[in-house]
Amino acid sequence: MVYNELGKTGMKLSNLGFGASSLGGVFHDIREVEGIQAVHTAIDHGINFIDVSPYYGHLKAETVLGKALKEIPRDKYYLSTKVGRYGKDGVNLWDYSAQRVTDSVYESMERLNIDYIDLINVHDVEFQADREGGLQKIVDETLPALVALREKGVVKHVGITDLQPENLQWVIEHAAPGTVESVLCFCHYSLNDEMLLDYLDFFEKRGIGVINASPFSMGLLSQRGAPSWHPAPESLKEACRKAAEHCAAKDYPIEKLAVQYSTHLNPRIATTLFSSANPKNVLKNIDYVNAPMDEQLVKEVQDIIGDQMRVRWKNT
């Protein structure tokens, strides 16, 4: 495992991070005991960064993760959770108000059985873009509330997340310098889309660390294929299916190539998050990261994806 600095935070993160969304049964039902074991397996094998959100499983992921963390020394991991995006009784909710995000931080700490949060993120800022106040509300209200908690030591660092990198840039440009310390962007540094690279200079000049997520592009880059709810256009799904078949014919799972691509090539991206509630899958992905990558196969896969590289879709 390789460890990279996250901007100016002082945190050195494993280049593969544990995304805890699966603990909430986001993708399919889980066995809680197995999910807890997955967390322990990740930490025992060198992963030191865990990311979660109250939105995942509508509190379930944080609750299950909290049970796992009870048995792990606090100095063994850095923990990130989020504010702004929630859910109740199967209904998605958004609230980026100062009061709600402040309360949310304390509620998360209680579920997670911790007394501080290493990194607090404003979750998917694009969902505020079309609401009253727009992204300016993130700048004027949400982030100052989190900075106040940072000054108290309740949270150590403040970040923002989004599918759309241009939203991350807009918030940073309009917020006071030093407010945002890291960004998390997903599905834009993977075999089929490396758009995040266009923004690295912008983030680096401002001392902002970069977290990548979803090396499998939410299932596009997998042998199983994208789930039915995936918002990508059919043309992109078909290109990724062909790429997966090509890798399978070479006895090199596309999942292996995908996670290697996202973790091997660019230390300016501190870590890449994957998610699994299965301990065996956690070990498999760690083995992928620690193995050499077939760079020729990367070229072949990207040639197959062809004009579908960087094709966009809207968040869900």
C-alpha cells in the first residue's frame, strides 16, 4: 500500500480507501457481521481511510460502521463523513442549513462512536445548486458552520464532494481561502473518464487535497455490468461491456484493471475509494492494488471505449 498526503491536511492516506456505502445496503442487502469484518479486514491490511455518510442506507452505514470502529484503535484510521444529504423512510432529503449540518455532525459522531471527525464533507453540493440560494448557500452558510466546528476541534478538516468537478471549482473560487481543504469527486478518474485530471492544477495551487471515488464507475467497469438504475447512456454502457469482455478474454478482470488504473498512476490524487461489505472482496481489491498493472491492456480498453470516454451523466 502506498500513502499519499491529502493536500495540506497532514493526513497521509492509503492510496486505496474504504468507502462504507455498502454497509448501508446501498447496492444490495448485507450481513451486518460480514460488513463489520470487512472494515476490520481493510484496516488490518493497510487501508487507513474510511469514508461514510448519514445518507448511505439512511443512517444504516454509519450505524454499522460505528459498531466496527468500537473495536479498532482510533489512531489506526482517518474517518470522513458528510452533511447535507440525508434520507428517511426511503425518501431522499437535502438540508444544507447551518443548524442542520451542525446537528448532523454531532449525530454522526454518536452513531460512529467517535469524539471527533477527521474530515467533514458537504455531500454532493450539486443538489443545492437548483435550490433556494443555490451554491452560494454552501459558501455563505454551510461551510462557515463547519469551519466553526473545525475551530472547536470537533472536526479536523473540511471538504466538499460532487460528481461534477466544475461545481467543486465554483465553490472553492467563491469561498474564503483555506475554507475547503479537500475535494471528493467520483467517476471522473477511471478507465472511461479521466476528467478529474483537468482540475488537478487548480486544486494543487490552492493546497487542496483530492479524493477519487468509484474506480468501477458505479458498476460500468465490472463483469456484472452497470445496474439498471445507472444514469449513463446506453452507448457508454455498451462500450464498457465490450471492454469488460475484452479483459475477460485475457483472463484479467476489468475490476482489477480499473482499481489499478485509479490507484497506480497519479500520486496527486491521495486516495481512491471502493466499497464492499464482503471481506473477501476487500482482500481481492487490496491484492489488485499491490500487483503490477498491465499498461498495454489499459490502452486497449480505452481504445474500445473510444468516443465514449468522458461521456457525462447527471447525478442521482
